[in-house]
Amino acid sequence: MNPSAPNSSAPNSSTPRHIPVLGRQAVELLSPRDGGIYVDATFGAGGYSRAILDTKGTRVIGIDRDRTAIAGGFDLVDRSAGRLTLVEDRFSNLADICAAQGIASVDGVVMDVGVSSMQLDEAGRGFSFRNDGPLDMRMGHDGPTAAEVIAKASETDLANIIYIFGEERHSRGVARAIVAARKEAPIATTRALADIVAKVVRSKPGEIHPATRTFQALRIFVNQELDELHLALAAAERVLKPGGRLVVVSFHSLEDRIVKNFLSARATAGGGSRHQPEIAHAAPSFVILTKRPVMADDDEISANPRARSAKLRAAERTDAPAHAAAALPAWPTLDEVMRGG
């Protein structure tokens, strides 16, 4: 789950409640009902799950690949009287996770995409250049770290990763500087990498830190976040029952573009052209509920500046069959880069 803010007024709880960005709007659009089954695909600090469970008779399956987040939710599991089940896994597997729980279809899926404020603020996780720590960046506890990617990837691969996933226009220069620096000594900490990038990317006062885009790119790449999002959206389409709701909050343009394009493709009524009238097109599997993305208001941004870039999109499942899943984009993959392919 992404950035959240504490709220000490939580009922029946001695600990501060975490309110996800656009949390009220997300749950309103999810529209939980008594007896409904919902997937909190990015459990994080449990903000969505708590709000859903506030509706009598709801059941929630909470998913997070971060073991720390799952452990932090055990108290909520205890207080939910059996209505909350937590699963440590990738949210791309949500359909299989539901099946393993004996659930064929659900009434809603909510996703808060990207890194959480808890992960950003913990120096030992290595997500942020603002807190020096080991260059890790893994949301889970498996796979190569960012330091290992930096050590292994070719200059061309590094440039592509930083350009595609960070939209950094100085990607070639940054990649060149990283390769030169690693010849002298391993790049093992967030501060070391940030210092290397800052020598290539210049910023004016008031602009984002020079290393922001490079760190974003590496984090997305290490965790395969965009592939995960593509797969999770398709999985949600398969598991949602007619009338079920999909609500997604994203925090940068790459994520939002994926969500927007997915919903647009699924909500478009097909039809043969006059040139190829015989081609059958899939019926719309979603009706879009947010013609424009919902964004945080000034009060929320003032309370939590990380809300500034948040965009919420929502749609309701029709009774049409799920569309065939599209192939993943042909961008650099973790396996290919780590084996030198």
C-alpha cells in the first residue's frame, strides 16, 4: 500500500489508524456491502481492509509481498473475528489466492500501487536516498537487490532501465557514471548511488532531487512492478463477479497509464469494421465509473504531500467474459538482465 497518514480517532483500536491516500473515495467507490467478499490486493498498513471491515458481514483477503506488512496485520486479523485472511504473496496472483481460499469470485478488488510510506521511511529497506542504508529496494524478501542489479547490468541495460522506468532523460550519462564507479568499488548504499547520480543530473532549487528518477526506475525494475500491475489487473478481471468493483490508486504516470489503458480497452464496445465485418470483438467487461481520475484535494495534500501525484480510477464488472490477457510489454526484464541476456 502507498503513502498513508495516521488518524488517532480509530474506533476499537489502541494504535493510530493509517488512512491511505484517497482512502475515503476508494472505499466509497468499492461500495462494500454486508456479505460481500473483497480483495485488498496491497494490504500495507491495512487501511483499506479496516474500512471494508467496518461494513458488517464483509470478508477481506489481504495480500502483500512484504512479510513485515503481513506481520503488522496480525492484530487486525485477531480483531476481525475470522473475517480477514492475510496472504504473503504478489498481488498478480490474486485470482489463484482466492481459489486457494475456496473463493471463485469476489465483490471488489482494491489496489494501492507502488512503494509504501513504511518502506520509504525505513532506511534498512534501501528505497530512499534521503535515508542512507543498504541498496536493497525489494518489497519482498526474494530476488536480486538493487545493488546486485547495479553490479551486474550492462551499461546499455542500465540506461534502458533508467530511461524506461524512471523517464530520466540523462539515463545514458547516469548509466555511464554507474559503470565507471563500480569499477572502483561496489555501489552498496543508497547514499553512494545518489551521490553518483547527482554528479550527472543537475537540479535547481525547488526541483526534485537529482536521484529521484533513477531510484524510481531501479525500484520498479527490482520489483517488476509494472509487469505485476498488468498481471494483477487481468487477474482482477477474472475474479470479479458481475457488478463487482475494481478500484486502483496509482502514484506516477507509468502506473496510471497502464490502468487507464486497461480499463479503456475493457470498457470499449467492439464491432467489426466495414472492411472486416466478420471479426468478432469481445464484449465490454467493465463499465468505467471515473471518467476522469479522482485526485486528492488541497486538505489531503496539505496533510500528506505524497498525495499530490495520486490518481484513482474505478470500474464495475459486467457479465461479459474476461478478455484475453495481452502480452506484457517488451521492456527489460529482471531475469534477462541478471543472466546477461
